Amino acid sequence: MHDLWAALCLVAVLEGLILFVAPGGWKRAAAQLLAMPDAQLRRYGAVFLAVGLISLYFVRGA
């Protein structure tokens, strides 16, 4: 459970860093995401989810 909280905190740090460093770029990216169809966003989400799970599997020592 400790690792889960650590991972969530790291996500918050990375999100905050992106907003701090490039707020304009984040706004443009959000606007582009709003313009995308739901099906395309789901495909991107599925790809990122799969890549994240596979990466986690290898990082945690298989």
C-alpha cells in the first residue's frame, strides 16, 4: 500500500511540474484532447495503460 501512495504522490509531482514549467503547452494539449473523439481517446488510453503495466512489470522485477 505504501508503494501505491508513493506512486500517486509522484504523479502529483509530475503533473504539478508540467503545469509549473509549461502552462501554455498544457492548455493547448487539453484543448486538443477536447477536440478528439472519445473512441480515439480510449485507444490512446488503452495504449498508455498497457505500456505502463508492462513497464511496471519489468521495473518491479518480473
